[in-house]
Amino acid sequence: MHFGDDRTPRERAPRHVATRSRGPAPDSTQRVTLNFRPDRLAGGLPSRER
């Protein structure tokens, strides 16, 4: 998938999240757990194949 720029997905990810975020930044002393599910579909494909 090409987004019209030469940045890698890792470089594009923070802007993607920031443009969809609302409200103040969370307290940096709080821990957050993110669960990556490579078996889930995204756009009809497993997320690891996108």
C-alpha cells in the first residue's frame, strides 16, 4: 500500500494516531498495554500482510 510519500509505515504511524486523537495527552506515569493481534483482519487481509 502506497500513501504518496517515501516514509516507512513506522515513520507514518505517529501522525496517523495524532490526527485521530482527541483530548489531552494521557498521564505519562500511567502504563498502557497495547495488544497486537496479527490474526485479525484489516481491509480484508491479516494485519501482518498489510
